[in-house]
Amino acid sequence: MGASPRIIRAALLVAAAIALAAAAVQLREKYQTGEQAVEDIQAQLDALDPATRAAVIAKLSSDEVKKVRGRHR
């Protein structure tokens, strides 16, 4: 005798719920890692003198503009 469709459906729902919970945990961990990276970068920028900080931000901005322009070609 095979498993009833109700049991199969319930098992699939449980498996989907477990997969969703695991994905949520991974997403939260990645978000926290990203937040920590942003805080570290901000702390490093804050430690620079104003002229050096401005030069670094200008260079980073210039690099990002080049990347964006390169994608549109």
C-alpha cells in the first residue's frame, strides 16, 4: 500500500518549510557580513585625514563610473 497523497503533501510542505528556514538563516548571515564590511570600511575612511579621505572616495567613485560605462557598451 502506497503513502496517501495527504502524507506526501504534508512531507513536501515540511521539506519546503525547512528549506525556507535554511535560506532565511543564510540570508541573515550574509546581511550581517555585509553590514560588518560596511562598518569596517566606514571606520577605515573615518581614520583618514580629510584630504586623503576625499581622494580615496573620488578614486572609488571614478572606478565605479568606469565600470558602469563599460557595461553599457
